[in-house]
Amino acid sequence: MRRLLAPLALVLPALLPACGSSFPQPNDQFAAAQKDVGRAQEGGAQGIPDAKLHLQLANESLTKAKELMDKDNKRAASLISRASAEAELALALAKASMAKADADEATEKLAKAKAK
């Protein structure tokens, strides 16, 4: 039994690092998440407090993911997915806020028209 475990003890540590690096580097996902962040910025997320928070969280996740690439690609991919979701939420919040502002303006115009 001991004869079987000795070679295994020598081979196993050599195989373990390969397990962590076998997850492919998420370059495509990173680029897509960066585009999501760009869309949120272009959509006015920085001007809406709630959206700005989620945009900041997206940027922080991307920064951390970039640091982790090659060290822990699986964790980096997870952070990239989170960044993408945060950016999409930021854009949705910005759009909702702008739609509400437009609706409020239309309601106000309608009220003024009825008052005349």
C-alpha cells in the first residue's frame, strides 16, 4: 500500500496547479463587460445616484477581475459576470429614471393644458 501512495504523493502536487489554471482566461467576457459598462456610462448612469453606485461596483469588479486573470481565472470570470450584471442594472436604472422624468414632465404639461 505504501508503495502505491509514494508515487501518488509525488505526482499529485504537480497536478494540482494545473487544476486552477485549466479554467480558460475570460478575455472575451472581460471585453463584453467593458462594453456593458460603456453602454451604462453613455446611457447616463453617472448622473443618477443609484445607477452611479452600480456603475462603480461594475468598475471595481472589472478591476479586481483583471488582477486575478492568470492567477484565478474562475474567480475572475465570476467577477466579470457580476460586473456585467451591475452595468446592465445601472443602465436600466438610468433609463427608468429618465422615463420617470419624461412622464412627470408630460403629466405637468397635461395639467397645465387642462387648467387653461
